[in-house]
Amino acid sequence: MDMSCTSTSIITATTMDNFILRALVAGIGIALIAGPLGCFIVWRRMAYFGDTLSHAALLGVAAGFALGVSPIAGVIMTCIAIGAVLLGVQSQSRVPTDTLLGILSHTALSFGLIALSFMDTVRVDLMGYLFGDILAVTTADIAWIYAGAVVILSGLLMIWRPLVALTIHADLAVAEGVPAHRIRIIFMLLIALTVALAMKIVGVLLISALLLIPTAAARRCASSPEQMALATVGLGVFAVTGGLYASLMWDLPSGPGIVAAATVIFVLSLLVGPRAFRSS
Amino acid sequence: MAALISLNGVGLSHGAKHILNHVDLAVDEREIVTLIGPNGAGKSSLVKIALGLEKPSQGQVTRRADLRIGYLPQRFAIDAALPMSVRRILTLTAKADDAMLREALREVGVENLIDASVHNLSGGELQRVMLARALIRRPNLLVLDEPTQNMDIGGSVECYQIIQRVRDRTNCGVLLVSHDLSIVMAATTRVYCLNGHVCCSGHPDDVSRDPEFLRMFGPTGAGTLAVYTHHHDHEHAPDGHVVHEHQHHHGHHHG
């Protein structure tokens, strides 16, 4: 591949500058949301939960087409439905929760693919949904993302303190009057919304990477939950910028490029971070 | 005045499995009630019912209107991925200024740890911090689920002293769960020996001679039930040096 030619041709084309800018603005918007929410997913050891929701998103796309609503609305509805099921199954003990999440996750992905294959009348860019296409975001997408960011971040801010208490020790928090059930439902809704919004940027297969990797990198430079959330946002913005740059320079697929950039940051944080992860 | 909390005929079953059967238990102001029993006896379930975390299948739980519970849970591990200072964990669900935090930490002997990360604490230190956390809520009922786990004998003794001191100062009731049958706080007003149901209850000295108790724990186990009465001529500060000026004596003896 002639990398220098590719990058030069993209960068010199002035009409394309707008889509790069749009991609950057959209990516930063997602980093703003994914940072604080990703922290809770890591703290609450819910990585699999986020994974399952994002895989279910494809089913949501199909549902959106079937119902004649926008894919994003279909994804939000499906994620909320799956999230409700997940909240329910956590209290049963017949099948281990992680097994059940794995089953749900891949079942939802498969059913989504099957449903989409039946839809001859609509042309679905499957690769776009699986791996995202940040370079194709429209101004309307950006409006969705930032409106979503306002809703998600203010929702998270409202439940922040009780959610931290709940994360530290659920029984203790409940004994001290935290309305655990309501907080968990709101949190699940926020994750569902985030998955729906982030889908276009990194695709359903990589959303949970965007939620997890910057968070893991941020742990080493924080001494309070809030610091960690802010550091995660910072590193997420860094990953989006770096990933987009790499994608333009070397003609990489952009979603995976962002995740790869986040991983590079994570590895660097392991090498240079001042604070060691303590085991207890 | 009515009991702070009273359980009447409380039973709990999960499916066909009976965990608790017809338990009567009450804690009054100033009372220290110790709940002992083997693993799987239903101690933790009983605590959950008392706290309102679980609904009993049978019976009633009556809480006094002004009940404020300070709870120290049994297992406490904070995920290493969550950065958390002692100051922060103390104020998660309670509002308190710096002076109140220091006062509570001083009470349990770890004021120096106020700005430490909880991840750098030893098991015993974390347990003390969590006890301080319960005290900040100015409870009139302390529910302590195995407060002396992760503590050596000296630490346990000091922990019991702290509990007694708090009780003496605030007149709160204490519901204390212990799996350690060999030592029961001297100040315990009443011991409940639990094994699905209340096998026996009463003053520690009486319980240790109760045939039910002997049958449950065997003569060797039961024979070691020691009511902890002690005379210290010194105490250790948390950093290890001996503190002489604080002499501790019990005002009375049981027996």
C-alpha cells in the first residue's frame, strides 16, 4: 500500500476536511460519555454486561428497520429490553451469570445478523454497524451524540454518589437508605443509550473496548473516583484523536484504529504510570 | 421505652430450604446482644432481616420510629480499580465535616489514616475505618457483623473496648454477630445461640453451661467459651507504642 500517496490525497482534498472535523467532534462526544460510564462498568465488574448490550445492538438495528423507525431508536429500545432481562437474570442462580451473559450476547448478535439477512428491501451496511464508520457521521449524528451526552452525563451526575456507594458495598448502601433498584435501572438505561450512540463510531463489536480501555489506563493517575472519570475522558479524547490521525495517515479502518490507539495508551500507562495497581 | 428493634417469630425459607425458624430477638437501648452460632446457622440472614435488606417469610420485625442503624458488614473488599480515600469512604452516604470525621477515627484509634487510600490499609485498619463510618451516622443501634475478623487477639480486645466505650457514651444498642465461640464480650447483656432457631439465649455465663449449647458445640467447643473480662495495665497506640496514662478497668464483674 502506498501510504504517503493515500494520506496526501486525503489531506489535500479540502472538501474532505469537514468530514475529518465531524469525525473528531463526534469521537470526542463519545469519549465524554464513555469515560465516566466506563469507570462504573470497570468498578462494578460489568465488562460482560456492556459487551452483551452492544452485541444486542445489531438486533436493535434490525428491529428499527422492521418497525420503520430509525436504527438508533431501535437500538435504544432493544438495549433497554435486554438490559431489563440482564437485571432480572442477575438474581437467579440456575445458570451462572457470566455464562448467561455470554449466551445472550452471542445469541443477540446472531439473531441480529439473521434478521438483517432477511431484509432484502433495505440495504444495510453490515460492516458499518459491526465496525463503525466514524468518517461517515453526519451533522445530525453529531446532534444525536451531544444531545445524548447531555442526557447521559446529567443522569449519571444525579445518581453519582449513590452509585459509588452501591458499587462499594450494595448491602451497606441499601441499609443506609440508597434506593438500589432505581439506581441500577437508571444506570442500565444510561449504558443502553451510550451503546446506541457509540455504535456508529466504533461499531457494535468494539463499543465495550471504548468503555473499558481508557478506564483501565486512567486508574494509574487517579486517587478519587471523580479524578479517574476525568482522566478517562482525557485519555479517551486522546485515543479518538490519535486513532483518527492514524486512520488518515495509514488508511486504517477508523473504529479499530481508535481502539488500537486506546490500547497503546493503556500499555504506555502500564510502563510510565506513577501508581501501581494494588491487589488489595 | 420500646425496644429499638424486635423480631417476633421470624422465619425465613428459600424454596424448600428453611434457614430460620421462629426466631424471637430484641435489642434495647444500652444492650449488647451477641449472636453466635456455627457457619450456616443463619446469622447473616438474621442480620439482613434486622437491617431490612431481606423480608422474613414469617413473623414480624418491629423497628422503633427513631431507629438509626450503623452497620458494619461482614465482608468488605473494595475493588482495586476504584480509587478511594478513607475520608471519601466515610462520607459516601453521610454528611460530615472534617472535625466529625477525625472524632470518629480517633474513637477507633486510626485518626492518622484520614487521607490514606483504603487500598493501602490492613484488614484490621479497614475494619476500624468501617466502624468509624458506622459511628458517623450517630446510630442508636450498631449492627456489627463479625467486627473482629482480620484482627489478632489484641486487636479484638481493643475492638470490644471501643464498642463498649461507644455504648457507654451514646447509650446505643449493639447487635454483634460472632462466629468465634471462644470469646464473647464481657459487657454482653444477652447471648443468642443460633442454629436455624434460637437454641438458647441468656447471660453469657448461663449460656456456656446450657445443655443445648453443649450439645451444639460439643464439650470441647463449649468448654472454651470464655467471657472476656480483662485487666489491662497498658494499651498500645496504633503505631505500637505503649500508652500508660489510659488505664482501663471494668466497673463491675459478671458472674
